[in-house]
Amino acid sequence: MTYKAVDFNIEDGIAFLYLNRPAAKNALDDVMRGEIADVIRRLRKGLDHKELDVRALVIGGRGGAFCGGGDVKGMATKKTGLMMHSRMTDVQDWFRDLIKLEMPVIAAVDGPAFGAGFSIALAADFIIATPRSSFCAAFGRMGLVPDTSILFMLPRIVGLQRAKELIFSARVLGADEAKAMGIVYDLVPEGEAIEAATELARKMKLASVAAVALTKQLLNQTFESSQTAMAQAEALAQSIAIGTDYHADAVQRFVGKSPLLFTGFSVQNWRKPTQPK
């Protein structure tokens, strides 16, 4: 399928979604919102029906920006409260599906991620950024309430007081400070965010698809669940994981002293050394 405002392709088990309105800093207009929703729907449907062999999703932006947020020019068109509520409900539907997508999602941020663009980055499991990246909950600058689930995601990453400061001030957050706050997983040189995110995706796609999907489901529930509820969910998920072919193969490899398919990674060793240019 051909899109106008995004690029989407799948290579070697990794899906790539590029926001592609560079002249507008990849701002979200109606067309882009609809196309992102379609991509997320295709990924979820493909996984549910086993039509796609996708192990990870990388999200990036074309033309030196990740996403500038909502399309301000489009905001000039007067909308009723009912129209806005319907529009936001549609956005929240696919945004919830993005957060719940049962695979590792990596945002490759190599430029500004403002407003809803900041939210899209936060919806990823990992953010790989560069020194020229910047983040801003810019909603207050336009007299708007933060949306696209940033009020849900940001406090869980940085804490409530810091989230209030970032949202109320609508200040720009540099890459180094974002990493220090735990928003950014790691920093890479300018121009290498997609390459680095792909390398991280390659490492994670070696893990068990079932175990990753189940674990992500549980982690997404942990702040709203009791210890008892989480323990019950863990037991149920483990009863599924232990019956997979992946687990059986891993046991045989371990017992036979053969290399495991997935040996883990850390922030210190996940990336290959940059090759001289």
C-alpha cells in the first residue's frame, strides 16, 4: 500500500515507519494520523493472524525532524467541541494500540520531537536520540491541554513533579538532559539514529516473540495492578511461555552447552562500534 505522509516497509523482520512531511517538520495532519493508524492496524492484524513476521518496529522522521507535533495550520479551521472530541477519540484509539503493540518499539529521534511528536517518542519502549534532538511538551504554548497520552506516559518515566514542570513550562529539553531523566535510552552521533535503532532491533528480535509480547503486556499493567494481580498474571503468562518451541530449544541449547539464540544486551554494549568513514 502507498502512503502520502508516511513511509512504511518491512526488512528482515523489522518494520520501519517514517513520518514523511519534512516541509512541515513532520507535523501530524489528518492524512498522517490516518496513515499511522492504518500502519498500526496492519501490524496488529498481521501479528494476530500470523500474516506478518515482524519482531520489532522502528519509528523515525524524514528531513531532520522527528515530529513537530500537531499541524498548527490545520488548527486554524474552526472545530466544534463535538468534532474535536470525535477526532481525539480516533487518535487515542490508535495511540493506545501503539503503546500496547506486542513487540519492541524503538523511536529514532534525530531532531525535534514536540507536542504529539514527544508523545509518539514516549510511546516507544526505547528512544535512541542524537545530540541535535530536542523534546518539548509544547501544548501550553498553544493554550491546549496535553493529549496523545503524554499525561499518562511522562509521569511514569520522570515522576509527577518533573512531569508537571516540563508540561507547565513547555520548555525545550535537550538530548543530554532527556537522557539524564531516563526519557532517552542512549545517545548516538547525528545522522545515525535509524542505523542505531535498527541495530538495537536486530538484537531484540532474537528473543522469544511470545515471551516479549507477554512481558510487555504485563509491564504495561504494573502501575495499575496490585502485587497479587501481577503475580497471578505472571503465573498465567509463564504457563504459556514454558510451552513454546523457543523455550524448549533454549533448554536444549543450555543443557548441550550450545550458544543461546538470545544472550541479552546492556546500554554499554548493545551497539557495534561505529566504523570509520
